[in-house]
Amino acid sequence: MATIRTLFWTAIFLASTFLFTVLFEHGPTDFVQNAKKEFDVLKQMSGMKPVERRKDDSDKLTPPLH
């Protein structure tokens, strides 16, 4: 039973980390599309399938405020 509980909490941790990463990098607008992009990047990093990532407006950094 402890193994199942550990696997459950590990899965919850990985899912919430992924969701936080999507929100932090792209913001809350168009969340599903940005999650697909991040999942493609994750697949590319793990070596599953090379995917060419297209740049969009959410990839631009805003200038620092002075």
C-alpha cells in the first residue's frame, strides 16, 4: 500500500510541476496550446521524437522596468 501511495504522490508532483512550468513560461492565456508545446519540448528532451519548436509572442521577454 505504501508503494501505491508513493507512486500516486510522485505522479501528482510531476503533473503539478509540469503545469507550473507551463504557467510560468507562457502565462494563463491559451493554456492548452502552450501545454502541448511544452509537452513536445519534453518529448524532444527525452529523445522520443525531435520536434522543431516555433517561436510565438509568449516566447519574447519584456524589457526590464527602470
